[in-house]
Amino acid sequence: MWFPAIDNNAFLIRAGSASTLVDCGPPGKGGLVAKALARCGLRPADVRHLVVTHCHTDHTGNLASVAAGGDVTVYGHPVDARIIREGAERPRGAANRLLGRVMLAMAKRSSSAPAAPVQAELRGGEELEAAGGITCIATPGHTEGHLSYLWGEGKVLFVGDAATRMFRRLDVAPINEADGEARSSFARLAELDFDVACFGHGSPIRGRAALRFRRRLDHVAAHGR
């Protein structure tokens, strides 16, 4: 289930008796998340797993309120988990194109959110039992501890901000802490086998998504952008 109405995207995976969220939106949006869950016949307390792609507040700012709703295990990378647990400032990184420069000009240079728990630390390569099986993939660049997640027989990839589809244009994020690493992570994702790609920003690609990633790489190789 795609929750697109909380300033960025969050996703619900319903598999078996335990529900899993991928990210949970920015601060102050707990009511919207609760309403989205209610449309699926669920309460926040029904969420048992929450996988974090990275520490930025538009993805984790609502984490404290969601985690307080029940017995939920939160997963994230050790580097970003430390920031989340401390409620520390989240630097936004540097722009890599015009869109990024505009976004930085319109936003604060850093943001923070209430401290929240992250009980399980992941570095990439782990196989989680949540949602019937989720593979964790290290995709640093947007943040140092950015993670992506590959789920299910249908091979659905949750990329967070390791890639974006803003204005329906597939690319690396317009703002990254380490742009070279972000591009390497994008290329690493393009090597995987997945049919659907779900983004933190922008609408999902619902078929032959890995091919779209590879074509984007080919375009960059041929034209530079």
C-alpha cells in the first residue's frame, strides 16, 4: 500500500499476521499515517516492523509517535540510527543539479525530529523475516547510512532516496551527502532483478522497473546527464 499524502511517500507491506512500514513520514503527520492505516483496517499498534531507509526527517520525523503506538521493531543503519536515537540535526547535503539548488534555497539547511528508537541495526546483506522476507541493501550517498529493501516474490524494491522519480524523471536524488557514492548506489540497484520500484519522492514504477534503471544509466553514459 502506497501512502503518498504525507509530504513524501511511505509504504505498508501486509504479509502474514504482522504488518511492516517502510519509512513513516515527517513530524506532525501521525494522524495521516493513522488514517492511511485505518483505510487498510489497521491501527498503528498493528505495525510490528518499521524499516528505515535513512535518517532525514521527512522519512523518520514521525517515528517516535509510530513507535509509541505498539510493539514495533525499528530497523536502520548504525550511522543513521545514532542520529535518529539522539534526535540530532540532519544535514541536507549538497545539490547536484538545478532542482537540488532550488530545493536547498527553499528549505532549512538542516532539520531535526524527536529522538526515536532503532532496535535492530543493519549494514546491508541481511535477510529480514519481516513481511515474509526482506533483503537489506546498502546504498550510501544520499546519507552515509542509507539502505534500500528488496521484498517478495514480485520483487518490489523500496529505494528511499537512493533514487527519485520527481516529476516522473528517474535519477539520483537532487541533494546528496556524497554524490559519487549516490551514483554508485544507483548503479548497484540497476544490477538487481526487480519489477516494481517504490520511491521516497515520486510515483512508483509498476513494471519492468530494473530495465528503467539500466536505461537511465545508459542515457547518462551516452549523454552525461
